[in-house]
Amino acid sequence: MKYDYVIVGSGLFGSVCAYELTKQGKKILVLEKRSHIGGNIFTENVDGIQVHKYGAHIFHTNDKYIWDYVNSFVEFNRFTNSPMANYEGELYNLPFNMNTFYQLWGTKTPEEAKAKIAEQCKEMDGKEPSNLEEQAISLVGRDIYEKLIKGYTEKQWGRDCKDLPAFIIRRLPVRFTYDNNYFTDRYQGVPIGGYTKLIEEMLKGVEVRLNVDYLKDKDMYQNLADNIIYTGPLDEYFDKKLGNLEYRSLEFKTKVLPQENFQGNAVINYTEQDIPFTRIIEHKHFDPVTTKHTVVTEEYPSEWKEGDEPYYPINDDVNMKLFKQYRELAKSENVIFGGRLAEYKYYDMHQVIRSALNTINKEDE
């Protein structure tokens, strides 16, 4: 055997595993299907601006160990995620907080806002929410649902809110303070110089091969190492013999604009149904730089089809049943399956890192 481990995928899960195993003196080969490292957190320098190629990524966690861990590779800035929502030209603060309630209704105190929301929720009194629309109205009332939830959610999922399960929106953040910080986590930021720099540091001294499709030569690569760590789609590993696991995908339209500042904020959501994209990201606000130009990206959710990038797993009953069947098959393989695609799970970045560290710790036992 030429290597101790072959790791399939150079996203966060694969890169953390590669770093930790290399630290132990193991010989590692990382295979990456794309032409670059980093998976979906890849950032690209466009004339001095770090562009989040696959959508906005903001690191946030309450786990001090993980925060110190990522900062041991690169320095993170103090970026605070404070998105705005644009509905028919009116701007509202997110998450739903006292600024949002004032913009909607003119309420100025938490008691006034609570009374207004309670009044708006009355139509659901005595009813058990059976879908996303009813769940949202039961939590925040009709105004917020119609202006800030309905259109955005239907674009995101490609389905009517009445046809979406209630659990998707069960934990709507509602705050009765004038605080626009989207996350409540103690630690939050973006790597200075971009996420690619973080992955480069993790993979220093590791052999990485780009533009390699592991599944096309699976037997050959499995003969190169005693151990395989696979971070790609679980159903693809098994040639989809039980059927496709479903995802939502995204399309990105990125433009370089000859102006210093386009929208004054990193993220503005467009919540009306008639506008086809869900949000506009202005990249220079994540990792501020002084330039005469700016780079913006419109995000268009789409149904996933063969050849598209899978972004959001559709964790409904049908797909979870299929996933469990694939997971049973995986138990008979001498392979470690980990990360967002292999576990068919939406992970925040700090959770991916913790999962990778736990995986390596189990290998040591």
C-alpha cells in the first residue's frame, strides 16, 4: 500500500481529516473532483475581492475549541451577519427583531410588538399547524409571513408553502431587542484573505490531485491505501442502485460592477415571489477591502438534476427512508463516510469540523 489513507474530497471534512492524520505521521492522498480545493467554501480572488464562489459562508460557533482551531490556521475577522430583506422596495432588518417590527407596524416597545404579533396569530388559535404556512402564521402572524417568509421560502424550495412540512420553520428566530445580529453564537467571522487560505493551510504538505473522479477508478484507488475516507454523495458511491437522494441546487450569476459599493450590506434577501433570485451577495463586505469596483452575486434556487451541484438535502420521509437504506449498505464497506454529502445532512461549518475531529479520534481508539 502506497498511502495510509486516501481521502475523497477536499472540503472541510476531508481537509481536517488530512491535517490531523498527517500530524500523526500518516501518508495521505487527497482526491478532488473539482479543479480547486475547498469544496463549497472555496473563495476566489477577483481583482482583490474574495468571492464566495458557492454562496455566502459565515463561520459561527459557540464552541471555543473549534474557534481556536480554525484561528490556528488563519486569522478571522469580526464580521457580523446582519442581512436585510427587500420586499417591493421596502427594506426590513433580519432576523425578525424590534427594528423589523418598527419597520412593519411602528411598534417601539417589546410589549407593543408582542401584542401585535399575538393579534396577528389569532387566526391559528386552536389549530395544530399542518404545513409551513400555518406554522409560520402561528409563530409570527400574517404580515411577516406574507412579506418576509412566503415568497422567499417558495423560491428556496420550489414548492408552495402549503405543500411544505411545518417542521422546516419551527424554529423561527424572533427577538424582542434592537439587535440585527443574525447568529447568537459567541464567535463569528470570516477568514481574512478567504476560506481557500484556510484549506491551503490544512493541506500543507499533503499530496492533492485535482480533477480526479474517484468513483470512475474506485478499485484502483482503494488498492492504494488501507483506509478510505469518502465525503462525496452517498448514493453515487453505490451507483444510485437504490435510487436518487434528492437535493435543492443553486445557480449563481456573478457580476463585477464599476462602483465601490452596490448595496451597502453583505446580504440582501429578495422576499417577493416575482423576483426570481432569493438574495444578492456583495462579497467585499465579508472581508472588507478598498477597491474602485465591487462583485455581486445573485442566487437562484433550482431543482437538482444530474450534473448539478447538490446543496440542500431534502430530508423528507421518502428521502430519509432511502438514505437509511444506503447507510445500511455503507456498513458493509471498509470505508469511512463523512461530511455533508456522505451523511445527507445539512451541516454548519463548525459542525463539520467537530465531526471530522471525532472521526479521527475514533480511528485512534
